[in-house]
Amino acid sequence: MSSSPFHMSRRSVLLGGVGAAGISAVAPPFAWAQGRSETLLVVQELGPNSLDMQGVGSNQTVNGLSWNCYDRLLSYASKTLPDGTLSYDRERLAPELAESWEVAADGMSCTFRLRKDAKFHDGSPVTAKDVKWSFDRAVKVGGFPTFQMSAGSLEKPEQFVVVDDHTFRIDYVRKDKMLLFNVAVVVPFIINSELAKKNATAEDPWALAWLKNNEAGGGAYRIESWKPGSETVLARFDDWKSGPLPKIRRVIARDVPSGGTRRAMLERGDADLSSGFAPRDFDQLIREGKVKVSGVPIPNALWYVALNTAKPPFDNVKLRQAIAWAMPYEQIQSSAFFGRAVPMYGGAADISKPVWPQPFPYVTDLEKAKALMKEAGFASGVETTLSLDTGTATVGEPTAILIQESLAKIGIKAAIEKIPGANWRTTLNKKELPLALNRFSGWLDYPEYYFYWNFHGNNSIFNISSYQNKEMDVLIDKARFTADTAEYDQAVKDFIALCIRDVPVVPLNQPIHDVAMQKAVTGYEFWFHREPDYRQYAKG
């Protein structure tokens, strides 16, 4: 498939025309349908809280629904990782609803030819008008979706043009190498606009209320039933034309909050697939070998401690550096993560490669940390709080306790503050927490994309350190928009070095995304959004 003219490598994008830039504690046995080989039973910790991932407060699982039930114009091609796991390929795009696309000679627009046989789940044809309405919605709805679109310079409805029923054009506001890759992420999914508009109101022009509880897509699966907090059932859409018809006809995703129950169901063969176990469980599952586990380091992702650089005392860079030298890195790695993460400490002092994430040079050195505390003017110590999301308590709590113990050795008393998962994002957005243990992953696997969200002066919702530095902004913008490879590499190395010096965050590790499944289940593919893509699965 890689010989297809519609595959595009990241290198050609950079150098070519795109330019610079509620179940019981013991789950009941599952009554398998006749086609057990065509039914996939998934047990998940938390099900979707909405059917619209563009809606306010939609959770992680909603991304997976969107991925399977709606099409996007483009997707990513696949590649095989060294351990044999299938993964998306960050450097190559592939057709989905658009069967082909072409960037204009001046690199300032891209024209998409839509499949003429594509239909929505209600049987109506998919047209360029639906694509435009969907893109207009994504840039106008506000919040995360609109910011995500802007990360690829998709900013206003005037950019989205209906040429004819099956031709759609995006006009660029600037050359941005992330633009087309951003078209293939979860946000710009294609909605049946006539159906949505029938259920919109003057106060709710984008049908947010209706789409929260109803699906209006044309993807490979349609929602057969949804019982929030209990079960989601997807049925294959046999008229899907944007790829090979999936082998799995039905997906039953049950919400089973208890990790122990989910693990027991998998080991008994009562479930096909699950994730979200504690690292200790995955470590045991791998060693016992009853089920297979796929573990992929999440690209552009970090577990880290964010330090509030905008408020005393952590507006003091020497104090931030002291904390970086006081972290109990190895203990966290072994006794909180059981080795199911890539260490991000003990790296070289000089940045030689423009890659992210990469290990910072800090290691546990309490004497160095104490000396910096003194230099910073905090020889008598500091009292503060360390906050964590209870939704990540499995690894978060042991990590926080280890950090608390280690910081106490240099005179920092940090009370642990547990914030319920439902309130975590809202609390982070206020940017008032002195120290926060958090995990962030960027969908687009570019260093400048991570830094744009986390450390740029535009102060996105994810810049929880409130880090502002004009020098940093210049370097991030240079990397985003330059067409010169050497200039790009230097800008990336420089902004990573600046981050190491200024320490707005202390990286702990790069998380590994582990998924456990029956040995007969094949076709698992790792995606940047970390949700299952049921289109690929089969059961032997």
C-alpha cells in the first residue's frame, strides 16, 4: 500500500508543497452470541460519558467512540514496530473519507476528492457540505477542539470551501507542516450535518445537546445501544466504504471499574480485551503468559511534576532545580511503575538530538539539591502541597508518597492533596496548584507540538506550570514554521536545553500503554489516542 500516490511521508510534507510549518463485583458470565468469533467483548474501567468528543468535559473513552463511529478525511498509514505490534505511522497519511488529496503548487491550499459512494448510518450520502459543517463546528465550538484545530493552523470557517458535492478545499492561513497531520486526528470527524441541524437550536447551533446523546456518523461502526456507566454496544455498518469491512460485527464494551474483576474475566476467558490495569498487574500477566500483552511507549508523552512558575516559591528557578535533583527517580520507576515506563532521568548534559521526550540530566542527588535550596534562599525549608488526580491513583499515589518522602529530606514539607478525577482538568486549568503530578501526551508526535501546548506563552490550558518565556516562544515558533531542517533541529535542541535549565516540569518517565487480550485476538493497532480501533481486530 505504501506505493499508493496518496501516502505522504513527513519528510515530503516538510520538504514538498505543504511548506514550512454499574456492574456487580463479580461480573455475570457473558452469554455469547452465535457468532462468538465475530463479537468482541471489551471490559473497561470507565465507559464514555458522552457520544460527542467535541462536547465540554467528554472523557478519554469518547475519543474511541468517535474514532470508530465517524470518519475523518484522512487517517494515518500503519507500520510494524520492532516487537511485531502494529502501530500508526506518524510520518505517513492514508485515505479515509477522502480517496485522494492534492496540495496546491503554491503550498497554500489542499483539495480533497471525497468517495462518491460514502453514506451516513441513516443511508444519506456524505457530501462536501457535511465536511464543511463539521470543520466549521470544530473551529467554532470552543475549548479543546478549537485549540486542537489551531495547532495545525485550522482557525476559521472561511478556510473551508465546498467546491462541489464531492470536492472540498482547505485554504491555508499560513504554511504549517502540522496542518494535514492534524486533519487525521480525532477532532475533525465528519458529522451528518442535515441530521445534526434538525436537532440544533438558536442557542445551540452546533447541536451539542443532541449529539451528546445521539450519534450522527458514517464510520465503520454505529452505536446500537449506550447505557452510561454500564455498557456500550457497537454494530458494524455494512455499507462502510472508507476501508476494508471489519471482521468484527459487534463490539460489547462493559464498564467494570474493578481492575481485579476485569483481570479475572480476562484470565477466565470471559472477556477478550482490557487495559488500564496497575503496572504490577501487567508485570504479572506478562510473566504468567495466559493472555498476551502489548506494551508501546506512548509517543510525545510524559509523567511529570509541574511546578507553578508564576507564583512564589516556585517562581525561583534554583528552587525548581533543587526539586529536580531531589526526585526519587529509580524508586518511582521500580516500585510505582514496575518498570512499565521509559526512564526520563540521568540523560546527557548536552542535547545532541532533536527528539522528545528525552531524559533530562537530573538524577537523585540530595547534596546538590540542598546546596541549591540554600542558594535559592530556602535553607530553612518550604511548606507546600503536591496534588494528584485520584483517577490515576494506582501509580499516582505511590509516586506522590515517594516524592513527599524524598523532598522532606531537603526541607520541603509537601502535603499530598488528592483531587477527584472528575474535577482534575478543571482544577489544573485554574493554574493555582504549586506542585502537580500529571501526565500529558501530544497526539501529533513532534517536539514543537508538545512544547506549543505545555510551555508556550500563549498559555494553553495544558501549560499548568504557567511558564512564560519569550526566548522559549521564539524557539517553538521557529521549529513550527521553518522549512530548513538544520534550523529546525537547532531550535528543538535549544528549546529542550532551555526547559532543562528552567525546569517548569520535572519529567519522571514516558508511560507505556499496555493492553491485555486473549491469544486468539489479532489485529491490535496502537494509536496516538490510545483507544481501540475495532476496524482492525479479528478473532482466530
